[in-house]
Amino acid sequence: MKKGLKTQNGASDDGQLMLSMHRTMLRIRHFEETIRKLAASGAVPGLVHLCAGQEATNVGIIAALEERDFIASHHRGHGHCIAKGAPIEELMAEILGKASGLCGGRSGSMHVIDMDRRNLGTNGIVGGGIPLAAGAALAARSRGSDDVCVCFFGDGALNQGLLHECMNMAAIWKLAVVFVCENNGYGEFTAIDDVTAGPSMPGRGKVFGIPSVMIDGMDVQAVYDAARRAVAYARAGKGPSFIICNTWRFGGHHVGDKQEYKDDDITKAWLLRDPLLKSAKVLAATGVASAKAIAQMEIDAITEMMAAADAVRRAPEPAPQALLEHIYG
Amino acid sequence: MDESRTINFRDAVLEALFIEMRADSNVILIGEDVGAAGGVFKQTQGLFAEFGERRVIDTPISEPGAFGMAIGAAMSGMRPVFEVMFGDFMTLCMDQLVNQAAKVRYMSNGRVGVPLVLRTTMGTGANLGPQHSQGFYAWAAHTPGLKVVVPSNAADACGLMRAAILDDDPVLFFEDRLLYNSSCEIASDLPIVPIGSARTVRDGRDVTIIAIGRMVAFAQEAANRLAKDGVDVEIIDPRTILPFDAATVVTSVKKTHRAIVVDGAPLAYGVTGEIAATIMEQAFDWLDAPVMRLAAVNAPVPISRSLEPLVRPDAIRIENAVRAVIA
């Protein structure tokens, strides 16, 4: 089941790459929709944070990486895991706390670690993954390797001190890190503008001498182009970059959040900018895929997720002895 | 004498670093002033010259970020030794220590570990005051997934540092600054001391003193004085707080029937309570007296030369405790 992203790092108008990115975005969208339904039915233990709406930032960035490159994710991280190649059924089983989950069902949505795919993990602490990513890049430097590490975080983490510490260190040591802020406008229930000082978000990277851009995070090709430049810069030993992807979470902070803090008109405007609509339009307009083929891709994604959900619902819970396993090596 | 030599605590840890850094290029040192400066306590001298800036990494004063980076480096194949200049500054690293380093192995279902050493200095007695004297090993030992080491002498410090670097889990290594110039004999091959094994410092039959870190030296001083009065003290140095070698302690208490636990960190919710409870759970029927605890008072460490010595146990207080417990 090799359904991971095609990551040959061609130009963003490469037809195969566009198709691959669209397919991965569809799989993320329907994975999240499946998780939402599972959560509503009570099958998901604890809190779950969905990334529907943010697929282009997940996919466009990771498409610019090679398999050997690292990522670190955050609490809204299912899309990153899927784009990095996590097996769907194991990821879904993990979110449901099942024994067959990627982490034995002990970690759940917010703490998926998938080192086989060089994914340092989703993270329950806002900003917690940032130094892990920078540390993987520091290790690469010590080893003399040119592996690149992408560090995903939300706009909420812009105000964590850790981010600024790590940007400073990444800059002084020219680490191969790409800092990616997925700015969906809200840290939990609080609008970014209410809690973030200064005239410019990219300015927060520029102050460390880090090339910093703000882009349309709903346009997977634009995201990919920015990522490709940043990854090449990092791989060449020139140091970190900072990409702010403006995006929108179509759901609430977590499943069950009524989102009363969001303005309906603004939400409608963002829904019209759905990254999947844009990508499908480009695929059709450029003749890369017919409308029928695009529709079939979506049916395939839905079918895949429904089959996974059926299997995972029936999967066994962890055995009691798993409680005390793997605390120490 | 060709099979052993004398070494002080500071050099013992430094030699352990040299040995393990020569043996494995994945061992790196990260911290403030650890590089060309050689450490503020001269505890990393010579490493930068031999291993260079890629393996001996001077950080800005950014403990949370730098420590988190050490964890990321450990997850991706390195074996970092991260230095926190004063143990008090560990508080800045607590999220990364507790929520990341300690849990990565569990959260990944055993697929990835964090082979990392956090070494830090601690201890009262140098008039460094409330923010430069604390030993937070009890905090650390409350977190499943961490290992916690508190050596009391140079030979153990060397052997335990070697073991800590070779360990596949995060190990916290607490060094009492006032031990840095204390010396002892060490076998010339600088042997590894396994984590989780206590040492019987002194054999005795009347009472067992379990002493942590620098408290071992005070216990020895007290034992020597008590010996003149015919009181025969056994001293156990746990060396490792977590995992704790309960078997050695319990065996000793079953022999002596009395126990005193001595620690230089605050009494409340500390190591002495945990050890006393362990003795009560596993050797209650052998006890001829309640387990006694001696630890630092529940107060910040004052800087005053007259107040600071009142904070922690010393040889006289230990001697008095023994006389009370055998009475």
C-alpha cells in the first residue's frame, strides 16, 4: 500500500506531482471527516483536533521533502502524519486507542510518533515540537548530513518563547530547519490579532536574519513552491527559513467546539477558498485530470477511509500488560 | 598502585566524557560555556579542543529551547549530554523534560527512545542563595520515564556518568559542587557503575543510615565518632534515586533493625519519605524503631553565612539522630 506523496520535488506544475498532492489532500480531508464521525459516535477517547481546511499547508510543504527528511507536528497533526506516509489504518487505530495503532493505542491523536517515517510526532504542548525539529537538524549538522527538518506549528505558538529561542539558535548555527506556521487565525478560541503584537508576522523571523514569507496556505502549489525554495536553501547549508501559511480550520478547535467566536461571513469566504476546490480547478484547467477522474479520486479516498474505520472499530483494545511496557528501554 | 589512582570528582566526570566521546561519535555535549571556555566550574576543559564545535556545542542562554533541541537530537540518533549550569535552572526545561523526554519511548510504543544525559550542579554550602542551591532530583524522580543519579564520590561519578551516557533513556545526573574537589581512589580502567545499584559504604550492625549525595560524607563522619562509643553504623549510598535499589536497603535494615534516611534537599514530599515508606512496606516486622528522616528544612536556601548551614543535616545532627534512634 504505497499511497504516500510523490516527493520527487519537481516543479509545482508537474502533472504527476499535482495529482499526487490532490490525492493526499483528499485522503486527509476524508480521514478527518471519518474521525469527526467516529468522535461524534463516542468511539474516540479524549480530545481530537481536526485539520480539514488546512490540507494544502500539510501537503504542499511535505511534498517538497525527501523521505529521509524529518518533520515535527502539533496537536492538529493528522494531515502531517498522512502526508509523511503514515499507514491510514494504523493512524486511525492510534486515534481510537487501539492495540494495532501506530503507538499501541497509548498516545492518541496528540502524541503520534512515527519515526519509521521520520515524523518526530504530533504534540500536546503548543510549541513543544519546535525544539525537537531544530534538534533533529542539529543532529544532522553534527553527523555531517544534509537532512532537512520541517517544524510545523500554529499561530498560537508564535507567542511561545521556545519558538524565538529555536529561531535564534537555528540562525546562528545555520541549521537545516524550515519553520512553518500554519496560521488558521485562532489559538484555541482566541483570534490571533488579539494576542499578537507587531506589524508583521514574517518580521518575527526576519529579526533573526531568517528569510521569511507569508503565503496563501489554501493554494497547494504556492505552498509547495515556497517549501521547495526553503528546503533547497536548508539543504545547501544556508540555514533556516520561515513560511507563514494563511489558512483556516473548517472545524472548531476540537470536535464539539461550537465556534461561537467565529464570524459567519468570514467563515463563508474561507470555505469558498477550500484548497481542494482550487486544486481540482487547476487539475481540470490544465488538462492533468478530467472532472470524472477527480471525482473518482474522491470516491477512492472515501472508500479507503470507510474501510479503515470498519476495521479499526473492530480492532482490539490494548492488553492490560501494555500499561507498563516501554516506560524504559 | 598501578591498578588504581586518585582522582577528584570534577576530573572523574570529565574523564568519563572523554572516554565515551572517543568511543562514540554520536555522543555530543551541549550547554552554556561548555566549549572553548571549558565550563564555569572547569568541568569541561579540553573537550572542545579535542572534539570541536560540532560535538561540543555552546548555546545561548536559552535553556528550554536548547534542552528541547538536545531531545530532538537524541530522538534522531545522537547521545547528547546536556549541561544545566545550576540545577535551579532545570525549572526552565521542565516541559521538555517531563512532557517530551520522559514520554517519548512510551508514546512511541518503544520504537524510539531519548538517550540523553542532563547533568547539572547543585547543593548548599557556597552561599549561592535561594536560586542557585537547589537539588531537584525528587521532582525528577516523580516522573516515570526518567532515571535519576546522585553520586557521592569521584569514582561513582565517573562510573555512573559512563553508564548514563550508554543508557538508552534520559538520565538526570546531579553533581554536588562542594564535592568537585573531593578525591578518592579509582581503578585505572575507570569502571562503569551500573545505574540502579546501591553501595554499602560502611558495614555495621546497630543502625542503617541511607544517605544521599554529599550526606554520605557527613554520615561517615558521624559513624566514625559513634564508633568510639561502640555504636556500629552501616551506611548505604543509593547512588541512584530512580530506579531505586530497595533490595540492598531492605537487606541492611533487616540486619540492623533501625534506619535513618538523610537528604540535603527539603523534607516535604522528598526522597526521604519515599525511602522510609519503602522500608516500612518491605521490612516493617524487622524494625525496632520508627524510621527517622533528616533532610533540609522546608525553606528556601538563604545566602547568609550564619543561616545557610542551618538548612541541611550535618554530621552532628546525624550523630544525634543515631543516638536517639538506638536509645
